[in-house]
Amino acid sequence: MASITIRNLDESLKSRLRIQAAVHGRSMEDEARDILRSSLNQELQGPEHLGTAINALFKPFGGFNLPEVPREPMREPPTFGE
């Protein structure tokens, strides 16, 4: 088993950890271990497509509609000095 040391922990965070550990009947070390274990055991979410992320962002506001932009025919490619 590996061990770690956490430096510069806010006093308020340490106090909350101590209280939560007491509520669960564990030591602070056991509580921190459990928090890390449960946090890291969650499945990572893959990145969303940009369109899906934008849709999810605006969905609570009723969504949005973009006007359809008409496409023009493709231009001829430039001829560099011919």
C-alpha cells in the first residue's frame, strides 16, 4: 500500500473532514480514503461533440434556432500567374 501526504490543507476543509469522519464513525484517514475511492471509481465521461454541448447549454432556455444559410456554388480556384 502506498501512502501520501497532503500539505497546505485549508483548516476549514480539515475541520469538515473531521466532522464527516465522526459522523461516519471513522478516522479522518479512513474518511479521506473513502472519499478518494468513491470519487475515482466513478466512470469518466468522454468528451461531448461541440454541437451536443452547445445544445445542452441552451436547452434550459428553450433552445435556439439558427437560420439556414444558403450555399453558393463553389468558386473556381485561383490560377497563380498562368
